Amino acid sequence: MLGLGVALGLGSAVAWGVGDFAGGIAAKRIGGMVVAGGSQLTGFAILVVLLVALHPAPPSVTTLLLGGAGGICGGLGLAALYRALAIGNMGIVSAVAGVGSAAIPLAVGVVLQGDVLGPPQIAGIGCALLAVAAASGATGQGLGRTSLLLAGLAAIGFGLWFVLLDLAANGDQLWALVASRGTAALLIGGVTLPWANRAALRASARLMAAAGIADVTASGLVVLAFASIPVGIAAAVAGLYPLVTMLMARIVIGEALPRLGMAAIVIAVIGIVLISIGG
């Protein structure tokens, strides 16, 4: 089942990469918090349709609580990421967020679950730290430190989302996603969307919808991957999404990277691959 889990993780990486690019572009127009709220509401609507169609058994309180806590972490992480993508270099921002979100579930597994790291995973963590250092150094080449700080906050939020959703999905995968997405939609969308500029909201609606569809697709795929591979490995494989975001930014909007920034992305991707194959 390892092959299926990795395939699901890679699918989520592609979906997250596409969603982050769309969300980052929309955030340049209307702001990261608003885009995060809109995308979360879109994803929640899709999950509600699935609930009606599938009629799953009622969830446990534990599933709802853990899923909701994960939604708070993931939703705030997404808002931080979209803001960082809007004001910083997309490739570097997504690389920093990606390595952090991959490393946190791995660390939790070692500390709380007694997982043992192999040499490739140790090397991968070293690459992750080096990538963050290189990305920080690239701020001297026109890249804002604020965007890197926000990317770091996004990494923490995503890492905690992986851990909490893995625990919630042990009870019911669909209800875990519904609790997560519903909480994030209420928390962020309910606060930001009523006050958003209507003209800007309409102009960005398609991009926000695309980001929401891609994000909920990625979330569903990675939760399915939890059934086949450990959460740390699933997070590491899904963490390859910065490569997709970088390529789209390069191809669609012609985003250029300083050499140190390109090195940060390459090292980050190498680190994520090492972490994943070490499992």
C-alpha cells in the first residue's frame, strides 16, 4: 500500500500547488484573509454535497473536535500563506511553507509516537533547515522578510493540520474533513467576507473558487493517504507542492528567482524527497 499512499500524496501536491498559485494571485487583488475565507467556503460547500450524497453515519465528538482544531490551524495557515504569496516571491514562500509542514508531522511522530528516523530522513531535515537559511539570505535580493515570517507561520499551521487531521480521520475521514473545513470557513470566511469590497470580491471569485476546489481536493487525497502511509511521510510527499507553484509562477506570470532563491527551492524539494523515501 505504500505505492498507493505515495501516489495520493503526489496528487495532493499537484492540487495544492495549483490552488496556492490561484490563491496567491487572488490575494494580490483582495487580500490573503479574504481569499482564504472564500476558498474555505467553496471547499466546505463541496463537502456538504458529498455528505448529502453519501449519508455517512454520525461522527464521534472526538472526530469533530480534532477536525475543528485542525481547521483552525489550517485555515489560519492558509491565510498566512496567501498573504505571503501576495507580497513575496511565490517559489520561495511555498518552499519554506512546504518544508516546515513536512517536518512538523515527522517531529511529532518521533517525539510522541516513538517513530525512528532513518538516514535519508535525517538528511532531509538538514536540507530543510538549509533551505530556510538560503531563503532567508535571499531576502537581501529584494525578497521581504515579512513574507518569509508569514510562510513560517503557514508551515506551523499546515504541520499542525496534518497531525490533527490524521487523528481525526481515524474515526471518519469525510467527517474529519467536514469539521476541519466548516470550522475554517466559519472562522475566516464569516469574519472577512461580509466586510470585503464587493467589486474586488466579484473580480476574484473565479480564482478563489479554483483555489478552494484545488485545496479541498488536495486535503481529501492526503487524508486518504493517511490510511496507507504514516502521516509524516504523507506530509513530506504532499509537501512537494512548492515545485508546482514555482513552475506555474514561472510559466504563467514569468516570475524570476535570484540564484540563492532558486537554490532554496531546489534544496527544499530534495529535503522533502529524502524525508519521503526514508519512510
